[in-house]
Amino acid sequence: MVNRKMKTTFTVALTAAMALSVAACGNSNDNSKNNAASSAAPDKTNSGTATNTTKSDKKVTITFQNIYPDPTTPSYKMVHELSEQYEKEHPNVKIELDTLNTDQQKVKLKTQAASKEVPDITIVNPAAQMKPFVDAGLFAPLNDMLDQNGLKDTYQTGLLDYYSFDGNVYALPDGNNIEVVFYNKDLFAQAGIANTPTTFEEMLKDVKILKDKGITPLAIGEKDSWTGSFLFMNILLRTNGGPGFLQDVMDGKKTFEDPAFVEAVDAFQQLVQAGAFPDGATSIDANAGGNIFKSGKAAMWVIGSWETGAVDASSVAGKVGAFQFPTVNGKGDPNEFMLAPGSAFAVSANSEHLQETKDFLNFFASNLPKKQFELKNAVGLGQKVDGDLKAAGYSDLAITIAGLFNQVKGGDLSFDNTMNPATSQVHLSSIQNLFVQKMDSAAVAKEHQTAFEANK
């Protein structure tokens, strides 16, 4: 964990939190020893290609599907700069970037997978979301590539378990995040709100105050339905009194008709009915929803810490703080977070240039921590990074977020990283529908339980 006595020194590792939540992954693996306790300082990260790279002059084009479409963000700059650097050092290799937003990429990958035409490198989410692709034999094991250059040891202890099945690692994560509430200090002050909410009741009161002032209380882009689900799961984490609700459902200890789930639906609908979200939220995608906050038009944004660098690169830089999601009806611990092992880079098992693709991914992953640190985007990385944030010019927001990592006691993974895809799709559609019409919360719970039983 981050050294509690040196708040600006950054060595994020959510080891304890992941240990508490790893049961929810549904992975069958024995990869718990994949990560040694070592650190990669920004100035020591490998800058060359893997030592075992294949030397060849043949012309190779590697298709790299990614989810960094916004040119203003550090992640966009990172993927372009590293790809260009590799092409410069390897004139025979061309990196062809296929850049999409998150939901577009998910849909495209499913289509490609159906025809077994997965790009050389693609993006996949951990645990339950990537399992069908692994079961279909579409991804190449990466154990051999991870053993080069000590790359495996740069990942936080236990993190690769989320991307492992039967002892093989099939994807390399781009981050390891927590969900927080970003807030615009200027808009809070404009509305006369002196303190951030620590209870859901206070949050609802703030929503009303902001709404009355003509300020959008909460930014969201619910056209990409994972955004509403992720926010909802914060509420369930609280009404359940802690992590593990979905695991209990899978283990037969609870059902979706449990009072904790019904209470969470009730609370979520209170936010919707209070007018917390932008008008037409279901027609706004995640990137556009985020831009509502980053352009100073919304007071709060419930999203993963991966957005820290993007917020600092936006027009609201210097005006933003962050806090934990509040308790709900007196329940829950604010230091239990929604945990977000990042989207990850997987290699097609059917790649025509399998070794060259692995060589590039080794270079890319080896250099990613250093590049992200330079771009002021190291908060929430899945790889170990040692560096003094303050000395490196990181913002107060970044240092605050790094401090929140210190406080993590545990948490849950997202719904669609835990449940099977069929049940998850019903859930995503069900929560999305709540933005459009008020529903009986017991009926929403029953809908979830019926889907779960039908898709066990």
C-alpha cells in the first residue's frame, strides 16, 4: 500500500482489497504466485523491447484495438506515443490502431469473436467478462512473454489473478482502480454547499440544491449502460452492509429479492426521481457524459479513479476534489469501494504474427508505467510505480486519490465482471430502464432473480 507516512509517495497496491473480493471473480487458476514483491521506479522501467524478441526484417502489421478515443486524455497520448516509438525502433513493424469507445469495442469484439477474427491485440475486461473468450480458445496465453524482462513482477500482487484461468494469464491490465465521487469545488461553492456529503440523505439534499441552482448534479452517460450499473453497485455495497452480495447470490445464500437489493433499487430511483442526472442520460455515451463534468457543467461524477489524469487535463483542472461514496440509510463503510481491475490487453491466439505481437505487447507493457507517470496519469495503474507525486508536479486531486487508495478496506467488482454475461445483460438493461421510468423495486429485483435462475 501507499506509505501512510509519506502521502505523496506513490506505490499503489490493492492487495488486501483484492484478497477480500477475489472470490467474486469466478476464476479457476493457480496464479497466486505470479507476482513478486518488487517495484519498478519510473526511471528504471525498461525502455527497449523484450530481450527474447524475434529478430526479423519481414514486414508486419499489428492491429491494436483500444478504448482511448479522446485525444485530450493522457491515455490516448500514451498509446500513440508508445506505438510510434516502437515503429521507430522497429521499421519493419506497423502498429495499426483501431480506436473505439468502450461499448463500441465490446460490441465489435463479440462480432469478431463469432467469426474467430480477433485483432492481434484487443481489449477485454477481467473475470466473468473475459471467460467466454478464453473458453473459446480465442486468446493466447501470455506466461512466456510475462517471464521476459521481469515484466510479471511489475504488476501489483494478485492483480493478474483476475485475468488468469487454469494457471495461464490471458491479458495484461492497464489499471487497478477504485470508484470515487469527483466534485467541482466551484460549483459546490456557487450552490452554497460547504461540505461533501457523507450520507446518501445529504447527497439527495445536495442534488436538490444544485438542481434548484440550475446546475446538473451528477454527470453520466447511460447510453453506455455500465455507467449506471457501476453507480448502482456503490449503493448495493452500502445497503448490503459490505461486500459480497453477488457472491452470496451465486452461492445460494441470498437471492436478488433480498431486502438489501430492493433497498438499493429504491435509493437509486430516488436519485433519478430527484433529477440528479442530465436530461436524456440514456442518449449520452460515457465519453460525452464525462465531458459534462470535465467542461464544468456538472457538480459531481461517480466514476473510477482512472479518470484522474483526464480531469487534470480538462478545463476544470485545479477545481476538482474527490470523496468516498456515502453511507446509505446508515449502512456501509465508506472505506469499502467498488474495485475496478482495469480493462486489459489480450493477444489473439490466431494472430498471423503471434511472436511479433507478443514482442510489441511486452515493450508496451514494460514502458506503460513510465509513460503514464510522465503524462501525470499514474494514479490507478495496475503496475507498481514508485515516485513522488508532489515533486513530479501531480495535482492535489491526484494526491487525494492516492490517499484514498490508502484507506481501502475491501470492496466488490462490478456486476458484469462477476455474473455471467446473460444475467449481466438483463441487469444492465434493467438499471438503464430506471432512467426512463419509475419501476416497482420488488419487480426489478424479481426480474434479476428470474434472469439469474434462467442462466445459471
